[in-house]
Amino acid sequence: MDWKCCWSRNEITADECIGVAAGEESLLHAQRRRITEKCLDCPRFRDDMERAAAEGNPLAELAAHLRGEYLAQREQLQSIAGFLDTQTREITFLHELSLVLQTSMDLDEVLSVALTAITAGKGFGMNRAFLLMVDKDRRYLQGYLGVGPRNAEEAWHTWQEIDHSNLSLREMATHFHRNKLATERMKFREVLDNLVVFLNDEDHIFNRAMRSRKAMLVEDAFTNPDLDPELAVLLGVDRFLLMPLISGNRRIGLIIADNCITHKPITPHDMQSMEIFAFPVAFALVRASLYERLQEEVQKLTAANAKLREQQELIVRMEKMALMGKITSSIAHSIRNPLLVIGGFARSLLRNVGGDDPKRVSLESIVSEAKQLERVLEEVLNYSDSLYPVRDWWDVTQLVDYVCQELAEPLAQHRIRCDFIPEERIPHAFVDYKQTTYCVRTVLHTAMARSREGGTIRIALRHEGDWITLEIADNGPSMSDAERDALLMPFATTQQLGGSVGMPLCRVMLEKQGCALEIDKPPGGGALFLIHLPAIQEEV
Amino acid sequence: MTRILVVDDEANIRLLYSQELADEGYEVVTAASAAEATEKLRENDFQLMVLDIKLKNESGLDLLKEVVKERQQMPVILCSAFSYYKEDFSAWLADSYVVKSSDLQELKDEIRHVLAKRAPRPQSGA
């Protein structure tokens, strides 16, 4: 018989078969493959079989039966292969997702991954998703984040963009987290703010979904008697999926997903996949939340530790100062009596010595030096006397004004101007008046000693929050860090000012009162002395 | 003449005070300890006492308490190298408190002031 189809020939040329296309030339020499892949679907083969049947060939009927069976089997095989392909893609996706979720500790990153997975075509391909989270006090469920387009135009634009970008799930989630999270939050703010359900509202569909611990499909939302109609209006869709996020027995949150743009049906298979996906998401959310809280606690502990260290340093410094105070006090008292005797007798002798007596100069020197030593002793003793301040409410503006007036004469002698500009309505400060006056006087003295003749000392008084700050700025030379530190150390000598306890004493006095003394170095030169005084009463 | 008792454990200070106050026209008697002061107080009448607080192994404040109890008419000026005794309640029993200094002017002024305060008021001529 003259067969029209090439099925009976071992080898053929390209023009002998209408089924073999370019690129499939290997089939020209492979008869068995050519039969199953091409001939069984070829009209020439069907003609050959029909002609053979018509001529009474008994094998023709068998061949037709085998062909039918084969095609049916092949179709089934293709369907299974398609199913397997889908499953493989889903497993790959879930694997990728779980890897991301396992490695991320950032709550927002986890949420970005989760919601991207639900809405991306490479993931579950839903149009839109909202995440609701249980609050810290576990009282209610509240809208936290929404992802998806608001309308068809936005959807088309976004999906086009995603198609062209060809990003992996992780890359998409990272992009979303970095660039879109804040705007998406704002975009759905109104919806999210209204998605609030108390956990004790047991009849609410969200709580029912969480109790069931399974994905729940809500249909006919606008007419569903089990549903608050306002919820359907808020979401603007008739059909949506509720996916509870539960970790162990702990309710974490809920995902609402819908196809608000495409209105594609949500299949049982979609729901099953979402259930598989929900577990790692819930777990990752718990872990990220715990990590966030842990970070908060670590930050608190770090701050407490820093504060403790600061307090320790302060105590050590105070102890050193107190010890130094005791020593200096003891030495000072031992010196005071002999000094009194020397100076006292010198004065006594001086009174009885005539103006032209050569001894007068020597006696005057003794008196003057004794007086100077007594002044130093007074400072030293003040240093150790500064232990127990008596605090009350005082008008600092008046206090500073008083000190300025007191020093008017020496300032005028050195041709130094003193500008005092207090802010209006400075409240009273809770300080020891005597000690604070001493400190302001000493700082002003220091500024005066540093100032150039003809210069200006600027004094300002500012109030901010719980503090009043007195600023005293001189126009003296710039100060090195070492000089600044030396100025606050008892008996440390600075080039300009010599050794003194005045400023260190001020610091101790102010710290004892809960105040502070700082020395700043303004960029334009000079020194800026800052005295911070409390405008509120507190325990010290 | 106004008689003043100076109590101080430092001999040089006693000498200085004696000379300076004598120059001011007072009769000055000195004592180096609380016991000696008590004895002197028994022997003589004094119009004023200048009392140091730290007396070797004694406290001038204890002597002050006794004096205030037994001789209420006699004013006492505490004279100490320590300014912080001003805050001590016991020190408040004294009529005045002076911190020691080589310049005795403040002490002299206080003596005058205290004596003037304690002096009997002149009787009005009724």
C-alpha cells in the first residue's frame, strides 16, 4: 500500500513530512520518536489508517484504538506534569520565602516580605493585602500595613513595572521595604485606621477566623448577614480571604487578601497555599517582635549602664574632692593660728613704728602677705564647708544683678564692660543663695581676670524647660583643653590665672545643689562659662 | 575698767589678744584651758569672755554651756579658726561669733558692740 504519511519509513527527508519543523531535524532519522511526536497527530496518518480500514486491514482498527489510548495517556501525563510544575514553583517560592523569613529580624522587613509574597505574581498573585496586628497589650487587632493598587490604572502600571524588572521575591521585598513601605502605609491610612477590632468581640468575623486557625473565604460581603456591612464598604470588595496568623497558641495578627482589580476567584488551592505560608510568617513576626522588644530592653539597659557609669564616676570624683576637702581643711586650720599670730603681731608692731622707720616696709610686707595667705585659707576652708547647701527658691536675675553691682568697681578699674541681658520672665531657681552668689562672683572674677583691658564680658540668662542657664562670656585668649580642665581642678596652675580653688569649689558647690558648671570654648575665642540651675524642685 | 577673759590654748594668741585688747583700754586676763578659765571666773568678775572653741582636748562649747547657765550676765564671744561652728546650735548660745583673723578689728568691733548691748540702760530721771 502506498502510505501518504512517513510513519513506515526509517529515514525521510524534510519535505516528506509536514509535521517536522525547523530545528526538529533529528526526527528525520528517528522513526519511533517521529511516530509518537508527529505522526499520531498528522492528518496524513489518519488518512492512511482510514484507507487501510476501508481496504479491510484488520490492524487498522487496532491502530486507531492504540492511537486514541496513547493520546489520552499523553494528555493525562501533560496535566500531571503541569500540576507538578505548579507544585515545584510553589515549593521553590515557599522555600525562598522561608529563607527570607528565617534570616530577617526586622519587623517591617518581615512584613514587606509577607505582603509582597501575597501580592506578587511570582507569589500568590493576589491583587491586594492588608495586615492587621494584635497590639502590645493584647486588647485589639489593628490595621498595620496595606499593599496593592488602589485602582485599575495603578494596578496596570505597577504590574508592568514588576514584569519588566524581573526581580526575585527577595529583591522585590527589599525594594518594597526600602522605597515603598512608608508611602503604602500612608496610601491605605484611612482603611488601616478603621480596621480595628477588639479581641473580646468574639462574634466578629476576624476573631472567628482566628479561632478557627484556618483561612476563611468571605463571599457576598455586601449582603452577608454574618458580616458588618461597614467592613465590606471599607474594603470595597464582595469577596476576600481572611488568613489568621497564629504562632503556638498566640494570636499574632490577620491578613486580608482580595482580588479587587481582576476579580479572579479565590480557589481552595489558593487558600491551602496561604495556610502553608501563614505559619512561617506568623513565626517570623513573633520573632521579629520579640527581637524588637529585646532591642528596646537592650537600649534601656545600655542607657541605664551609661547612667550608672556616669554616677560612679561622679561619686569617685566627689569622694576625691571630699577627701581633698578634709585634708585641705585640716592643713588650713593648722596654718591659721600661726598665721594669725604672725600677722597680728606684725600689725601691732606696725602701729608703733614711725613712718620713716626702715622696719615699716618689712612689717607692711608681713601684714600684706599674711592677709593674702588668709584669703587663700578662706577659699580652702570654703571648699570643705560646701558640703550641705540649703536650697530655696531665688530670683536669679536679681542675684546676678547684685554680683554685677558688687564687681562694678574692679570692672571699671580694668576698663572692662559688663553687659547683662536676662531673658524676660526667668523663673526662680531652686538653689543655695549664698553658695550660688559665691559661684557667680568667682566665675565673673575669673572672666574678668582673663579679659583684655577695654573688653566686654557678656552675661545672658536663659530659661529652657526645667533649667535656667547663666552664660558668662569673656573676650580673653582661647583656652586649650588642658587649661580648661586645670581651671576646674583644685590647685592646678594655669598660665593666666595661677593655682586656685575658686573654680573647682564652684563646681563642687553647684554639683552638690544639683546644678552644673561647664566651660565652653567658642570658635571666635574667649571662654564661655555656663552655669545650669534647676527651675524645678528635685531630690539631690 | 572692763575686764575681759580670753580663753585660748595657743600661748602666742593669748599674748597677742592681751596686748591688742589692753591697747584698747581693757583689762585682760587669759586662760589656756576650760579648767583654768573656770577657776579665773570664780576668782574675778568679768564683763566679757572671748572663747576659743577648739581647746586641745576640750571643747569651748562645753564651757560656754556652763557659763551661760551660771553667769547669764556675762556676754561671750566665740572666736574660732573654724567658720562651720556657726551652724552648731550650741554656738548660738554665744552673743557673737568671730572667725579668727590676723586683723583683730572685727573682734574689737564685736567686743564694743556686745558690751554696748549688755550695758545697763541709763535710768530715766523720774
